[in-house]
Amino acid sequence: MKSIKVVSFVLVTLLLFALTACFSSRTSEPSKNEEATIVPVATGEVEPANKEKKVVVGFTLQNLNNPFFIAMSKGATAGAILHGVDVITVSAEGDLAKQTAQIEDFIVKKVSVILLNAVDSKGIAGAVSQAKAAGIPVIAVDVGADGGVNTVVSSDNFLAGKLAGEYIVKRLNGKGNVVVIDGPPVSAVTDRIAGFKEAIKAAPGIRIVAQQNGYGNREMSVTMMETVLQVYKRGEIDAVFATNDPSGVGAKIAVEQANRDKEMFIVGVDGAPDAVNAIKEKKSFVATSAQYPFDMIKMAMDEGFKVLKGEKIEPLIKIPVDLITLDNVETYKGW
């Protein structure tokens, strides 16, 4: 009987030892699927273990149908790689409501920085204000935006329009009729037109006979220019100023199809690959004020990280532009 009790005691002892060992193995370190926590002695509150938050940049741009914006998206990817962060790039497709929803989604995702290429500089103000209230820096790129952005990083769009205007004045010897192809309601477009009009002030003989919206789109600008050519007959248009290169190329297509490319020339803004090829053709498209979208977005990202570090930044950063003509197109590096 005594031997049975001894055996039972030994078995119970072994069982307790096994259970203790098993419990210890399950609690000695957190599983890979669980987040480690620290419980402060003073408060008893549970806090996440020291773990750096992943930096994510949200980038919403006007569209991805324009080579300029495609170059910007590539620049954002390159900038993210250089900084070792993630970037979410989305296209608003020219829709203000869609871009507003995209910014709201960035806020929900708690991105670290928002890069904004606004569809509508004034219309996007509400979404910018929401991001600001959530403590997320907003860096406007290419065009300005209302609502309290931290800074605007853009080309010197006034200069872009001014260079184009000065070229037209010089080529026309200060006298002629010009068609202006307008664009979306953003600061870049209004600045370019302002710069152009400033340049032609010095030449009273230059007259704007039509100013129509091509919406920054090649196909729509073809249609718009076709209508203008019906209104103004041969000899009534001497030059066309397009506020971006897709619109300028659209105008080029329209005037060539109408066999009127010999009577007028076209100047754009962007420095896009299509514009460069058009200049090299030595036909109606003769010049473009070139921007540098790849470098622009990378600089905007740099400014965003400065804000995150608590550094002060300038409210407006302008990147110089260059006028590209047949004289220097071969040395222009492009995008």
C-alpha cells in the first residue's frame, strides 16, 4: 500500500512539472502574430512596444493619361525608394469628387504625408482642411491648393507663359493674331496665361482673337481647334499658345488636317516627349516651355519629410523652366 502511494506521488509530481514546462514554453515570448506590449507599473495601461511607425506617402494626381503626370508618378516611386518609405499613388481622373474621396481615404489610412496635384485648386480646399485637422502635412505639387497646404512645389508657371509669349512676340515681329488654349481651373494654368499676357503687353500689335478651354487634353483640343479654324478663316490666325503640350499637339493635329499648318505656329508648355518630337519635325509646333516633373515630385517629398521632422519650410518653391526650340532641342534631356 505504501509503495502505491509513493508511485502516485511520483506520478503527480511528474505531471505538475510537465504542465509547468508546457505553460512556460507558451508565454516566454509573444507569437509572431501578436504585438508585444509593455504594461507600465505606475498606471497599469497597456502600450505598444517601441516600434517605429511605417512612413507612408499618399499621392493623388489629376490623371495618368498625360505623360507629365506619368513622369510625376515615376518620380514619386523613385523618391519613396530613396527615403525607404511606401507610396500610394492614385489618379483622380480629372474628377474633384474622386480626388476629395481619395484624400479622405488617405486620412482613414493615417498616411504620414499627402502629396496633392489638385484637379481644382479652390475646390479641393475642404479635403485639404480635413487632412490638416488630422495632423497630416499636405504638399501641393505642380499646382497650388487652398485649404492650408504646408507648401506648394511647382514650376515657375508665370515664367513658362512669359517665355512662350516673348517667343511669339519676337517671331511675329510684334504683330499678329493669337489663339490661347486654356486649361483646367488650377493655379498653374492661370499663372501661365498671366505670364503670357504680361509678355504680349509690350507688343500692342499682338491680339488674342480666341481663348478656349482644351481641358489639358489632346483629343478635346483637336475638337476645340477645329471649331476655331471654322470661325477664323485663312490668314486670320498667326500663332497658338497652348497652356500644356497635349493641348498644343492637339492643335497641331487640327491645323495639319485642315492644311493650315503653314500659316500659323504653335507654342506649348511642358517639354513633353510628343512636343520634342513635334519640334524636330520642323512643322507647326515650334517651341515649349519645359518643366521637370520627375525632379518636382521628389523635391515635394523631401519637403514633406522636413515637415515631419519639425523643420520650417518655405510656403512656395518654384522650379525654373527652359524654353525649348529647334535651336536647343537636341541638347534637351527631357523627362
